[in-house]
Amino acid sequence: MKLLVHNLNFFNMWFSNFVGILNDRFRELIIPLIVLGLTHSPLITGLVALSQQLGTVLFSIPIGTWLENKDKVKISGICHFLYAVGLSLLSFLVTINRINEFYIALTLFLLGILAIIIRTSFNVLIPNVSGRENLLEAHTSVEGADAISTLIGPTIAGVVLAKLGASLTLGVCSISSLVSMIFILRVKHDRGDTNRIQSSNNIKERMNEFISKSKSGLKYLVQNSSQIICTITICSLGFSTVFIVLTVILHTEISLNLSETFIGILLSCAGVGNVIGVLVISKFKRMNWLTLLSTLMIISSLGVFIIFLTNNFILMCLGMILFDGALSMAFVVQGAVHQGITPDEFLSRVRSATYVISGLFTMLGTFLAGFIPEFFTTHFSLAFGVCMLLISAIVLLKFKRIGEKFDQIKPIYAQK
């Protein structure tokens, strides 16, 4: 909280991110319901949602390398504007009743490319704007933005969608992208000289240099055990987040026949868990980070298990609170540790390489969230989600000996 109050540039970054996440929470509810209404197929709904993640896998590494010597604030502002244009186009197509799953998938694919540029820029700016000594507080604040957005976003989106329809709700998303643009452009920071390496004028040499730097990001992810564990963790977290959230949406729509408003309220309960997680995460900063991560995944799996067991709406809300509260804390831990062990000169390319690897698991989670209900049941999907979280927790526990307290985390440099 002190970081937000005393650092105006970090506040501008934070608020831009907050509005962007709120936009995502609207879209995560609206798009699946639109596609499911058009196609009546969970599989097609999952495939359309997957299209946004495809850009992450295909372009994260070159984008991360390309961004190293660019003004990330200016690039983010441009991308937020283009994101608003894409959402406005979807809103227009819905208004004139010319929307179909192909147009939605194509637009989401293009928006996914813009999103990965925005996310990479934002994450690379965090150590620069907040200071490395404030990484845990910075990531806690960032997760706080996610918590508040998750708390209020789905409920508001469900009410707006029920009252005003898909077109106007997408229009609200477009406006929020413009707000994000305004605040990110207010950020001032020292670009530094770390990554300002003079490139050759020869096109072939510049291309070889570009490829070499891109490969180094991937290689660094397996340079040491801590990097490997962080990479495994973000893959598991990415898979579980998209798989469970989309499964819950399909489960409540197909199996329980809940209205948009009640689905939104259920998803907002994840925000309650997020808020609780953000408030208590600082209590565990003296704990071994690997032990903490595995414990959080076990708690998260318990939340999904409750949703699996019951059709009672109140108990399902409790399950969502446990699931996303623990998972949000795990994201804070993973993000702080991964940036803490990564040297400044590798931040951009390592972050983009991580997006590619975790993006593959995110795509797998999105696909399975649609595939399993198409041929089995949504209850089977929920059981599968429980198993995946428990397996991840067990794997992390086996490596707890390499974990350490947060104040002992330092950059680990690549071996020559």
C-alpha cells in the first residue's frame, strides 16, 4: 500500500493494470456466453477462447526480444488504443447481428498479440518503477488489482450483460482500454543503459543477434533449479486458472442453468478470495517459498473439490473463494521469486520465454475445458482440475530443499 501512495509512477502503472484486468473479467464472462449461445458447443467455445492464447505462444519470444530496447510505456499506450479498436469492432458486429465464432476467434487472436506486448512491457517495468527491494510489495499490489477486479468485475459484467446486452457491454470494455492507455502514458521512468546495445547495420547480423538473444531467454529458464521450478509453477498456475474458470462458467450454464447475473456473482467470489490472499500474503514472507507454493495449491484444489461436490450456490461461492484466493497468493509468490532470481538484462526475454511455455499449458487448459464437457461432463472436468492442482503441489514439495525465504532471494546469473 505504501508503494501505491508514495510512488506516483507505480500508482499510474497499477491503475492502468487494474482497469485492464477489469476489462479482462468482463470479457472472460461475455465471450464464452456469446459463443455458447451461437454454437451450443462447449468444444467450440473452448477453441474460440483458445485463439487469444495462440498469439502468446507464437509471438512472445520475438516480442520480448524486440521490446528490450523500446520505450515500453509508449508501446503499451499504443497497444491499449488498438485493443480498444478491436473491442469496438466486436461490439459493432454484435449490434448489426453479423457476429459469428470465426470473427470472434480472429479478433481474439489479434487482441492476444496486443495483450502479450502489454503484459511483457508491464512486468519488465515493475523492477524499474518500484525498485528491486520492493518486489514482493509490488507484486502484492499488482495481485491486489487482480483481486479487486475479480471481486467486482464478473458481477457487474453479468448485470450489464443481462440488462443491456452483449454489444453495450463490449463497448464498456472498449472504453476501459482507453482509460488504461491514458494512465500508462502518465508513467515516467528511467530507461537506463542496461539493454541499450548498439546493433550492427548489417541486416543478417542483426537478425542473427536477434535470434541469439531470443534463444538465450529460453536457455536461461533451465540454467538452474530455481528457474526450472518457477517455470513449472507458472505453467501449472496458468493451466489451472483458465481451465477451472472456463469449466465453472460451462458447468453453471450447462449443468445448473444459472442466469448471467448468478454466474457473475459466483465468479466475483473468486475476487473475495483474491482480496483475502492479498491481505495475508505478507504474513508468510519468512516462509520457504516452495513450501508456501505447494501448500497454496493444495488449498486451491480443496476449493475446486467443494464446487465438484455440491450444487448449493453458497457452498460453490465458498469453493471459488478458496480456489482463487490460494491461487492468487501463488501467483504473487511465483512472480516475486521469478523476478527476484532473474538479472535485469534477462527480464524481458525470460518473461517472454516464460509466456511461450506457460502459454502452451494455458492453451491446453482452455482446450480441455471445452473438450471434456463436450464428450463427458462438467463434473468430470472439475475432478480433473482437482487432480492437476494436487499433482503440481506434490511435485513442488519434492523440491522444497532449494527454496528459501523471500529476503534471501537474489539474482542468479547464467553460468558461462
